[in-house]
Amino acid sequence: MTTPEHQIRVYSQDEVQQILQIAIARQSNDQDKAFTYTELQEIAQELGISPESLQKAERDWVVFRDEANQRLAFDVYRRDRFRKRLGNYGLVNGFFLVIDFLGGWQISWSLYILAFFGFVVGVDAWNTFQLQGQEYEAAFQNWLRRNQFKKTVNNLVTKILNFMNS
């Protein structure tokens, strides 16, 4: 009979990755500790990872990190835009409520406007805080293209102005 200590343990690639990630996190108690690229290469070499595979993984990670940062910026942009719209909703409806109240010392017709714009704000909130799906992805891609276009135009204008000032 074999004891559990003598049995051969087999792990999937995902399980190995998770175990190593936990071990590395525990090994470096200092979460702010940074590794140099040389240290990363040494770790990869000890794990039997080729330098080409490491370089490709690093490039993929950079792309993933940049996209994650862009998505965070997009989410902040959407929340800020929603807050601005919510403020406008409050101001406009507050104005209509005051006009309605001053017109007859009661609130009547402005409630219809309040309800309609409330529905519009509710839909806008749903779209703003929905962070998955095709609509979100389409809005993100559209925002990303606009930002890239703005950066390109700004770089071009800067180069032209620098050339003219030289």
C-alpha cells in the first residue's frame, strides 16, 4: 500500500501557475519589492522557460497592462461624464420645479418633465455602469480611436509649431 506522501502529484498548467504565484507572493513579504529584468530571466531559466518565450510573454503582458490602463481611464471618463449629466439634470429640473411652483404655488406640469428626464438619466446610468457586453466594447473602441486621433493631431500640431519656431 502506498502512502499519500509517496504518490506522484500531477498538476495542470493553470494549477502550477496559481501555486507559483502564491509562493512568489509569500516569498516576497515586501509587496513593493521590484525585480530587475535579469532576476526575471534567472527565474525563468530556473523554471525552464526559454528567453524567447519570456520576451514574448513580457510583450503580451505590456499590451495587456496598457489595455487595462486604457479601460480604467475610459471608465473614469464615463463616470465623470455621467456626473456632469446628472448635475445638468438636477439644475434643469430644479429650474422647472421652481417655475412651476412660483406659477401657481403648486407643482403640476414639471413632474412630467422630471419623470421623463429621470427615465433618461436612469438609462444613462445603466449604460455608464454596465462594464461588459458588446455596447461597452463598442463604446470603448470608439473612445480609444478618438483619443488616438486627438494624440496624433496634437503631435502633428506640436511638430509644426516647433518647426515654425525654429
